[in-house]
Amino acid sequence: MLFVAPSAIAIILMMVYPILQITGFSFSKITLPFFDMSFTGLDNFKNIFSKAEMGTIVKNTLIWTILSMVLRVVLGFAAAMVMESKFRGMKILRTCALIPWVIPSIVASNTWRWIYSADNGLLNTVLRMINPDLAANWLGSASTALTSVIIAYSWAGFPFIMLMLVAAMQGIPMDYKEAAKIDGANSLQVFRYITLPSLKQILTMLIVLEFINGINSFDMLYVMTGGGPGIASEVIGLTIYRYAFKNLDFATASTISFLIIIVMIIAFLFYVPASAKGRNKGDGAKRRGIRWKKN
Amino acid sequence: MKRMKKIGALLLALVMVLSMAAGCGSKAAESAEQPKDAAGTKSEAADDTKSEAADNTASTGEKTKITAWMGSWWESEVPRLKAGFEEKYPEYELTIECLPINNYIEAAVTSILGGNAPDALALDGLMVATPVGQNLLQPMDDFMSRYGWEQDQFSPGAMKNGIMNDTVYAVPYRTAPNAMFYNKTLFDKAGLPYPTDNMPLDQFLETAEKLTNASEGVYGYGIAGSKNDPANVITSLGCFLWSKGGDFLTEDMTASAMDTAESVEGVKFWSELYTKYKVVPEGCINYAISADLIPMAQNGQLAMVPIDAVSASSMDEYAKKNGFEWDMCVAPGTEDRAAAWLWTIPTGAKNVDGAEKFIDYFLQPEVLADQDVVMPAVIEAQSIGVWTDPLYEAFWRADANAKKFPPLTPQWNEIQNIVITGLQNVLQGAATPEDACKSMSDEINGLLK
Amino acid sequence: MEKELKKKSSSGRRVKHLAIWLLAIFIVLFSVVPFLWAVSTSLKDEVSVYASQPTLLPHPVTFENYKAVFTDSNMMKSFGNTIKVSVLSTIVSTVVAVLGAYGFSRYKFPGSKTLLTSILFTRLLPRVTLLVPFYITISKLHLINTYSGLVLLYLVVGIPVSIWLMKGFIDALPYEVEEAAVVDGCNAFQVLIKIVVPMVAPAIATVAMFSFILSWNEFLFPLLMAKDSAIRPIAVSLAFYIDESGIKWGTLMAASVLMSVPAIIFFSIAQKYIVAGLSEGAVKG
């Protein structure tokens, strides 16, 4: 218990207020500046569902969350695999691959916006040299805006996945691999039957974390497209932001947040029993086996 | 083994201290790693959220603290303002906090709602209406009469940015009109006469067409459609929308005016610069004037573009390097947007009296004019020092011409978002100006109901 | 027969090596080009930064931007503040995360699962809806404009991820070693520090990097809660190079390049622990 206390206290201290507030605001009309609440039942929810734009925003959010999660994990995994091989020069590679993560997001998003710029951007300048037809209005056309930002967002995030996976790969005992190789397994088989299964747990965790990260994050979209053109790249995080701080409508912002949490809890309830079943079998036995003298 | 125990206990203690400090609060202030001057602001922060009553009774020896917030570009002026104010009012201790424009309004709103409002808060004209609608700003009529300020002492367009329902909520200190930059060299090359103030729109379009040479990356004009910088889009569209006789809302601000024939005409003219005549850069839909169009003009890629005073003051450098001559005139059409930065006093300001004294001090012509950061909105200050420089001549003409501004309604931010979304749909060819204006209007009317 | 096999495997290896190299080059380019662009921009003079034909090589090369950053006293102070606050919050966050993860992994108490899940779920709350409540909490604790306030904030923001990741690594450890230690008379803390911590060193290094980067780059919370220039971190100071009349690209890039140097140094130190695991890997099993 003592071990858990600091984290639990910190989280409870900082999170209880916001959670109560979000829940309360979702069913109320708010009067500023003192957040006076008057109960209005489901009005806020009705109001949100009556908005025509919501369909597109939800769709964009799903694309944004899933695609950026996949890209980050794939890139991170590839980088981790490469880094694991003991070639000369991999140290340099590792440092290079960490750079995107080090750049502050305010600089990263402005730099990418500039790179994508239709007229004088680096990307279009290079593409025009190859073939003028390749140049495009990356952030300014509905078909490319969201994807372009997803690439930038994945750029900024994949080093973290890479690091986690490398750390996890270090944990795979060498003798497993050696043994498998002696048994005549090729490297693909070693990967499939040794590496991948041992990474399963951390990989699942990373996927869940990235998914959760993606849902609310909007910094890069805000700087690069602001949700445009039209609402082609508007995601839910941006919408919440707009309601809370542009319109000072904290009730609507809270209601959307509340809905996200509910949806995620439902999804989680379905997901956890399914994945926990397989994992806990072995764990349980071990857990029962250990007994501390104190505590 | 004992040592291990100790380390363990120490680590735990460290963590517990932190969480405990958070738990009971008051003792946390003494923890070692805190900076000295933070202690001062803390006691203020502790005041109850609702204790609005200003503590004006500055007992002898103890100075009353007041805080003012401004944009980051004022940082170099802070020592002068602080020294000057404290000399005039020795009973006060002034802190000016400069904040970056990124998330400026979020910082302000959070502070006000968190019970830690600054005493005086500088806001852009477009940031005023929504907070007023949510009771976050105090009326300033009393300030005006108490300190003998009349509305006609300020640039008229700038002043109007601070008045809602006949009440003054914000007092302008900066007027921010845009002049129109033009690249003389490009005009000479095309054999065209230089533009003049308030150029008729059809002539403007014709000129822009002749100046455009897309294959060389040169365009006649630049419009801004970026959702990230809505104020720039309103500036960009405004001059054409208003000149065609259109507007965002009806005069009584109860209904949308975006579907009137005049407004459609304005949106059409503006968007066709891109969709039909292609006299503006390809990326315009995602551009802001300051971040994208001005740099293009600096490269000699734009023949005409709206320009602010700060960018104008550094244009010569670029002109010399890129080999062009330039000048400025008043925007095309008959109308233009009046932009301003204004002083406000937030709800919950702890020292209204001190805030008023500071704002009054700040607006004194000789104080306000003694900087070259922003154009003063107080008329008397406009003929002092650097502001008589010929560079600003076109800006003062533009200032007189700029009389229109977006409606000061609490819903403005939402309306603005609807309008820009609609405009982007027109620019990307997803809707005709007529259809877009119709659906903008429907949405706006739904909002105002 | 044997020869053939060898030949086959060596050509197979060559293909594999080539593939790895190509992938490596792709990843390096993808990671580095935007950064090189930043470096090159930081070496350009103001008038040639935003040229119509962007060039990767600055011409002429100027160090004016770096000089401007170094002579900006606010900027230099922010550098110091950021290092202080990041190191402090990295230590605190990592310690709390290791403790928490170990506790959640090895003990079951009523509600532990719910608590663990809800810790993860706090990540779901959008930042914008957290701003005002966080501000009010921190302000009630009298921690506005203090390092402690920032450390607490970063702790809360980062801890869900850190705990979940740490727990994943600790879960994967075999219990037998710990049990042996218990038999030897170690108490829980001793087991944690003597046995568990060395075994998950790579994971601890990674979680420390995560905490470090979080406090290094965070913008919005310190903007609100550490406005005072005495403790203002660098991510906020960087925003001072962006104002309404545009972006001062040269100085912004120079400052961000400088800013990434300490982070990279910190990473190379932390990396050693990750890589150290490589040689010890065999012992672990």
C-alpha cells in the first residue's frame, strides 16, 4: 500500500476536482465567473448531438487517432528493430532518431507547417525539382490536410515507442534466441516466435497509451491547419478547445469530454476482460506464491 | 542492510513531503527550492476568489501591488513604464507581466476564473466581446469620466472596438490599421501606374491580374484564410465585404447578414481572387498575413498585400537585399477593418483603483508615444516623436479610413469560426459563394436565437 | 551440402543487412531533415530565412542568432530554470512511478485494479478542461509560480504513462529472485531497491527520459502557472520569438537547437543504461 500511496495521492489530489467538475458541468448551465451551475438535465447532450458537424469530427478523430497510432507504432517498431542490430554507427542512429522527440512541439509544428507550405515550402520545392506536378497544397486541400499533420505528429512521437521497445527487447534473455538459432530457426522465425511474443504485453500497452494520447491531442493540428480547410482536419480535441477557450462555453466542452470518457470506459470494459484472460493465468499462480514478511 | 533501509525511507520521505505539501498547503511555501520573489505573489494568490474589494488603504511604508498583462512585444518597454509609474504613484508597486501571443487569451481567462486576475489586462479588439458576454470584464465608463477621458480623444475605429451596448468595456491604447504594401518594381515591370488610396475594386482586380506571373511564383495580391489566425482572415475579407456593402450581422446584431446580395458579392469577389482569377498564392487557404504573406512580399513575390506597421518598419532591409522598391497606400475599396489593442479591467481584479491609475498613466500622450512598438490610439500621441515619421504617413491615412469592425457580440468567436469554415469551403471549391453564405447564415441565425 | 547452406545464409544475411541499412537510412533522414532545416535556418541571416527558393545550406553563414540568444538574459535564465525543474521532476516522477508500479504489480489490495485503471483514465481528460481546475488547485495550495507547483503538475501529467509502462516491465520479471531475497530476510523496500531496480534499469532509464522530455517541452501549464520570469521555463520563453507580426525564425531555431543539446546529452547518459541491459541480458533469465 505504501508504495502506491504517493502516486495515488498526487492523482487524487489533482484529478478529483476536474472529474467532479466535468461531470457536474455536463448536466448544467454555467454562469461565469464563479461557475454557478444550474441543473439542465440532458440539454447539453441534445445540443451537441444536434450539431451537423459532429459526424465529420468523430470520423476525423477516429482517422487521426488510429492512423497516427499505427504510424507511430510501426515507425517505432522498425526503428527499434534496426537499433537492436549491433552494427557500427547505430549509436549515432539512435541519437538521430531521438531528435524529433527533443524538439519542443511549438517549434516542431511551426517548422512542419513551413515545410508543407504550398508556395515556398521545402517539400514542394524539392518535389518541383523532380516534377512540377508532384507539388500540392498539402495543408490547404481537404484530401491531404489531415494525413499531412498525422505524418508530422507521428514524426514527433515515434522515438518514444522506439525507446520503450528497445528497453523491452533488452529484457529478452539472449539464450532464448541463441537456443532457437541452434535449433535451426532463421531470423524471421526468431522474430516471430521469440521476439514478438515477449513484446506482446508492452506493445499492447503502448497501443492503448498512444490511442488515448491521440484522442485529445490537437496542438499540431491547431498550428498547422486549425482544423481546416472547412472542417476537414477538425478532431474532437480541437472542438473541445474551441468551445472552452474561444467561446468560453465550459458546459459544452465538459459535456464532450464526459462523453469521450464514457465511450472509452465502455470500450475498455469490453477490451480488458478479453485481453486479461489470456495473461493472468500464469500471473495468478505466481502472485499467490509470494508472501512478504512485513507490510 | 541498514543503509538500504535509510535510502528507501529517504526516497519515500521525499515523495511524501511533496504530496503532503500539496495536501496541507501552507507549509509548502517554505520548501527550499522556491525563488525569492515568488513568495510575494503567493500571498496575493491566497486571497479568496470572491474578495473583490480592493485594498486601497496603502498603509504607510507598505506598497500596494498591482499587476498588468501585456503582449510579449512590450517586454523591452517594461522597465521604463514601471519606473515612470512608480515615480508618479509611489504608493504602488507595479508588475508588468509579458505573455506570448500563443495562448494569451487562455492564460488570461484561466487566471480570471482561477481567482487570480491581473488588475489591468491588455486585449486585442477581437478578444473583448466574448469575455464581456461572460461577465469577465468590468465596465470602464467610470474610469473614462473619473480621469477625464473623452471618446473623441482616441482613434475612432479603435475606440469603437471597446464599446458594447453603449458601455465602454475597453479603452484603446493601440490602433493597428493595415496599409497596403506595393512593390514598385513589379508595377514598373508590368508598365502599370502605382496604386492609389481606396483604389476601385474592378481596377484593383485588373491590376492584380496583370501583375500575376504564377510560373515565376509572383502574385498580384495575397489573401489569408488560415483558421489558426482568424483575425487575419477577417482583416483580409473585411475590406472587400464591407466595400461591397455587406456585413457579418445586421445592424442590431440580431441576425446574420451574410446571405444578403451585398455580402455574397463581397465573399465572391474575395474568393474569386483565388478560385477564378488566381491572382493570389496557391497556399492562401492556409495562410496568415503575418506568418506567410508578409515573408512572400519580402521576397518580392507579392505585388500588393495588406501590411502592419511593425512589418513595414523592417521592409527596407528586405527590399535592399531582394532588389525592389516599395511604398504603401490605403487599402482598395472604400472600407477597411479598424483593429486595436485595448486596456480592460477583469472581474475580480484586486485593485481596481490602482489599475485605473496605471491605465491613465499609460495613456498619457508623452508616455504612450515614447516607444516604437505599436501605433498609439490616443490622437494627441500620434503627432509626437517617431510617429510623425514619413513611414507611418500611409498608416495614419489608413487609420482614418478604417471604420468598420466585426460585430461586438458575445457570440463573435463562434460566428467567426462559422464564417471562416464557410470561406475555406468556398476557396477549396466545395461550395459556391452563394451556397456557403446561405449555410453560414443559417448557422449564425441558429446561434443567435 | 554444408557449403551450399552457408552460401545461402550469407547471401540471405547480405539481403537482411541491406534491408536494415535502408531502413536505418530512411529513419535517420525522416528524423533529421526537419532538424537540419532548423539548424540551417538558425545559421541564416534574417533577410534570407524565408527565401522563395529555400536552400538547405545557409549562405552567408551567420552566428548572429546564437549571439542574440546568448545575450538574451531572460532566455539564459529560462535555460537554467528548465534544467533545474526538469531534473527535479524527473527524479520525483521516476521514484513515484517505480514505487507505484512495483506496488501495483506485486500487491493486491481491495480496489487496486480500479485505482490502476482510473490512473490511466486520467489521461483521457482533455487538457483544456483541466486547465482551470488545475489552476485553482495549484493556486489553493499556494504553489503558483513555484518549482514545487511545476514538479507536482508534471508528476500528475506524466505519472499515468510512467506507472503503466513500469508495471509492464516489472510484471515480466520472475518472482523467484525476489522470493529468495525475502527468505534471506530482506524487507519489501530492500527487495525493490536491491533486486528489482537493477533488473528493470533499462525501463527506469526510459521512464526517466519520458519524464524529462515531458517537463522539458511542456508549454501550456507553465505558461499559466509559471509566468514569473524567475522560474519561466524555456518552452515558454521560445514562444516570445513568435508574436503577432510573425515568427522570428532565426532566433527561434537557434534557441531550439541550443535547447535540444542538454536533452540530447541527458539522453545519451540515460541510453547507456538501456544499452547496458544488452550485455546483462543473458544473466537476467
